[in-house]
Amino acid sequence: MSLYSKLGPQGRALMNQGSLVESGEGPQELDFLIDNLRNPRKDVNLNSILGYIYHYLPKIKLEHNLQLVVASFLNNPISFQPGGLDFEQNYTIIEAFKAITDKKLTISQPTLTIKNWYTVILQELKNFVHFDIIHNSWKVLPIISGIQLSNGLRDDLYTNQNILEYRWFFQDWDAQISKLYKQCLNYSLTNYNPDNIINLTLLSYSITFKKDKESVKEYTGKLSNAFIINKLIQLLFSNHAQGCQVYESFLEGVNVEVTQKPVIKHLNRLCFLLENYFTILPLNNESFQLVMDNVMKIKQFNQALSEGSQNSVFNHKSSLTNNSPEHQNFWFLMKSIFFGECIVFQGVLTRFLLSNKGFSFFRSYNIQRDYRQISFKILECLYYLNHVLLSIGQGGFDSYNFIYYLSLEIILSNKHSTNELEKVSMWFFGYPNVNLYHEALNINYINRSRVLFVFGLWENYLQTNKDSPFAKEIFRLCLDIINNEAIRDYDLIEACHSVVLLCFSDNIDIKQGMQYVDLLTHQFPHLLSPHQLSIAVESIGKVILSKPVIYNESVHANSSEEFLEFYYFKCLNARPGLPIKPQSGNFTSAQPIPEISAESTIKALDVKKEQINIIKENKLKKPKDFIKLDILPDQPKKDYAFTKRLVPETSREALILSFINLIPYLPLSMFVKWLDKTMLIIEASNQNERSYLVDMLWKVISENLDLNRCEMAYRWWYETKLAVESYQPSKL
């Protein structure tokens, strides 16, 4: 069979005209390409067509032939079927045209100049759109997006290398293609188009939109923001097969390669687009309802995800570190969804901040009232995905911290919504949301994550509401968890301690405080680290010692003396020489605490990279900076030898160190008395413990005292105890 006979009618006509022959006589491969594009066989699919044009489009030598190939592709009956191909298949057009453009840009000897190639592409796209702007607009959007994805490579190879030849040309080309894109976008995002076209358009739009340089108003200023927001939410959170609900496949035991799915691949871009539309919404009741409805849809999505995951193999902490493709893909998707939602909520809350800049006293619309409701819904969304946050770690996660703390600030700024937060947190903490039975807490990672989220809410609440009746309820609930020895998750116990410590107000009950310290010593060292013990003891002791309650009929003069005696005997009776595993770190908080009040503990265990001789530093700085020179006795010539060890190694060392860290808070009336008693329990320790504890005592005296206590402590150290001579390591 001759080559001529293989061609279709149009191919033969073109061959007869000689229009496709780039060199030589007779039909060429390009003729077959045109025929395949215009009259595809039944076995030809979109991937085949894109493969053809990827092979030929960058290599065409004549402008006329490039025009024919592009026009034939645009009119191809397979490439653009409004009711046929789904948008994931049409998305491959974006990838293909990026690859085609990359290939054209990197050909060492272009068969058609770069300028001519770009010019022909632009002109053919314009002609195609103008021929039928309503039906053809959506078809050019993925092509333009694909080409624009190559702009970085284009500028590196051409614009930046030859500014005079290419800069003005590409500036003009970019302006024209941008104008065409925006025109087509407005004709594509309409109700008369099916969801496949709208989804492809939104995906293309998210790729093309430059979030840091442009406004969405430039693209769709005349379109309904509500329409675009609703369609984006639908694509992201309600599209079972192609959106974020692909997570259901994992729960059904089907491992999905999510990284190549278009929505997941460009999830951040889509969320940035949604963020921008939320940000520009006008301030009215219609916009408030729109925000509430869509945040509610996200909440429902998160709730279904959380509840579905609880009955899966992924509901275990070990799943986070499981290297199997199934677990790795699942957690990649979870993290992508969580990051994406944070981007969206950032837009919702940014709108609130921007609105307050132009706040008017006479404004009838109460945005603070509405945003308190929105903030509660955002917290619900975060609650159901807290297990994902814990897998990421929120340190440095600026987007999360922004939405979490701003939402809480909006809520806690109003007495009524603060009371509502109490009810919401108890609903979060109750059945059926969480199961507080110890076995459920030990094995159910998602259940435990929800409890930790509530602890975080309570920590924020207690910052300003320590004396409320609800604070007492928080204390009772947390104490029940801490006292439950069957709970084996130490992070949960530590976070619970963090909440309890914030429950102690200025009007602390001395009996309650001592009971809690008794619990701390019971949990040390098998559960709590030395650092955690010291932080807790110092935090409670600071409150009790700062406001002592005078006793009328008691063996103790006041509550300060009672507490000190209570903890002193615990230290005195601690067995020397019992080793513990060295540990550092604060309590694992359910959220970052802005400031920890246990300053002495933190300083005492703050290991520097290079140790310094503290006495030498004190000689240079303490007398000059803190007290007059003539108050201190003459410094002995022999320096005190400070050891390098700052972390306790025995249980006795840790208990006494906690007591030493209370010295900055000792009342002046009993300051020297308790310095003496501190030295007594130090001297009752073994030689190695004495050496370490003397060092730590001096560290607190030399670094953590105010002016009055510093003067008294220096006299006691140098004159009364003659510590420099008496407590050298060789004399212990």
C-alpha cells in the first residue's frame, strides 16, 4: 500500500498542495501527524496524541507547519471533550506543554527560532479563542499554564542571557498571553460548564496565579467570589475520586500514589487561591454565611477523616515511622491536607485583621461577633486533625501558630465566648469524642491527640482565668489523669502536668500544693525527669513563698515555712547514691507556653557549649554591677573550682537541686536560716553528691538572686561558711 493511500482526505489534500513537505518530495511524517490529529483512529487516546506533538512540535522547521499542527491539536475531537475525559486526564495537557516548551528551549540548534515559535503559538491560541470564545476558552487554559510553567527555564536560557534580544519580546508576549488567559478564564468559570471543565480551569488557574505578585481581582474581578470559593471547596474536600477524599482509598486498603494526582500535586496552589478569595470577601452577612458554610464543610471533612482513621492501621504512633509505601503515602497526604487547610484558614483570619485596620465606630456590621463564631469552627477543624499536627510538630509552624492563637485571642477577648470555650472544650473532652479509659489512651493515637488538643486549649484559657470555677474543674480532671498509673503514654502525662501547673493561682491552697508535690516526687524518677521535677517544684514553691499565709495556731509560723519543711524532709530522707538516667527538657506541653516561670531551674540546667569559671566572672562583674565594692569581704586569692557537671545523676541530687532552686524566692526573714538548712542536707549526701550540689548552690547564689538576697548570700558564703576554703573537691 502506498503512503498516499494511507492518508485521510485532508492529509491527501494537504499533500497535494505541498504545504506539509518541509524538505524533499512526497508526504512526510508531519503529514501523518496532521491526519492523526484531525482524524484520529479508534485506538488513539489523549496520551498518544500528546506523545505525537511532544515529539514533533519542538522540531518543526516552518512557521506554516507549526500553525497547522497547533490548529489541528486544538480542533482534535479527543483532546477536548466537555462530557468525555475527566479533568485529571485533561490535566496531562498542562504537563505535556511544559515538557514541549522545555524541550524547545533546550534544543541546541532550534529548527524554528524561539521568537517565531512563541509568536506562532500565541497567534494560533488567539485565533482559536476568537473563532468561538464561549466554547473554546477553556481549551486553551491548560496549554497556556503548561507553557508558563517553563518561564523560569526560558528566562535563564534566553531573557537573562541576552536582555536586548529577548527581554522586550518576552515582556510583550507575557502581557498578551496574560490578557488572553484572563479573558478565557472569565468565560470558563461559569455555571453552564460541567464540573470537569470548571475543575480543570481551577487547576490551571492555581498554577498560573502568582500569589505574591497578583490579586485575584485582576483575573476574575467580574465573577462571583462565592461561586469560585464554593467550587474550590467542592474540588478539594467533596470530590471523592480526585480531591482530598482520596484518603478513603487508604482506609479501604488500596495504596494510592497520591503524589501524582493533580489536586494533591497542586494542593498548596489551590489552597493559596482559595486563601486569596477568602481574604477579599466584603464585610457583610452574606460573606459571613459563605465563610461559615465552607469552614463547616472542612470541619465535616476533617471529622470524617479522623473518625475513619481511628478504625485503620494508621491509628498508631508507629505508623508515622513505618517505611512501607502504604503508610508513607498516607501520612504524606495527611500532612499535605493539613498544610493546605492552614493556608485556607490563614486567608479567613487575614480578612479579619485587614477589616480591623479600617474599623469604624459607626459600622453596622459586627465582624468581631461573627469572627468569634468562625474561630470556634476553625478550632473544631484543628481539633480533628491534631494527630496530623503531632506527626509534624508545631515548632516553627508559623501558619498554624497564627490561626491557632489568633482564633483563641478572638474567643478569649469576650466574656461570653470565653464561657462558650469552657463548654466547647468539655464537649471535645467528653464522650463520644474521646475515651479516657487508660487502655484507649495507651493504644489509640488519634484519641490521645484529641486529649492533647484540649490540654492546649486549657493552657491558653488558664493564662488569664486561673481563679475561675472552671479552672478548678480542669485541675480535678487533669489530676485524675496524672494519678492514673495505668496510663503509659508519658507525653500525655507530661502535658497534663503542664496544665496542672497553670492551675495554681496566687491564692494557692497550701494543702493542695503539697499534695501535688508529693505526687511529683512519687512519679520521679520513673516518670518525670529531674528537670521536670525541678520546674514543677519551683513553679509551685514560687507562688507559695511569694505570698505566705500567716498561721495563728500551728507548729508553723506561715505557709512558706510549712512548705519548706515539708519538702526539706523529703530531700533529707532521700537515699544517697541511687543513680538515675540523665534527662533534660521541660514538660511536653500541648502547645508552646510563652514563658516558663521556673527561671532558676532553666538557668541551672542550661548547659553552655563552653564552660566558664564562674568565680572569675563574678570577680569581674558581680561587685561592680550588683552591689557596692565595700560591702563584700575581700575575695580570697584561691578560686572556687566549679565542676563541669550541671545535670544531676542521682535521685537525691535531683531532689535537693529542686530545693536549691527555691532559694531566690526565700523570704528575707528566713533567708539565712534556710541557706544553713540547705547546706545541712547537702553535707548529708555522699562525697560525689556534695561536690555537685555545692557547685549548683553557688550557681544559684551567683546568678539568680536579687540585690538584697545577693548581699546576704555573699556574706553567708564567704564569711559564715568560708565556702571557698571549705568546699574544694579535695576537702569533701
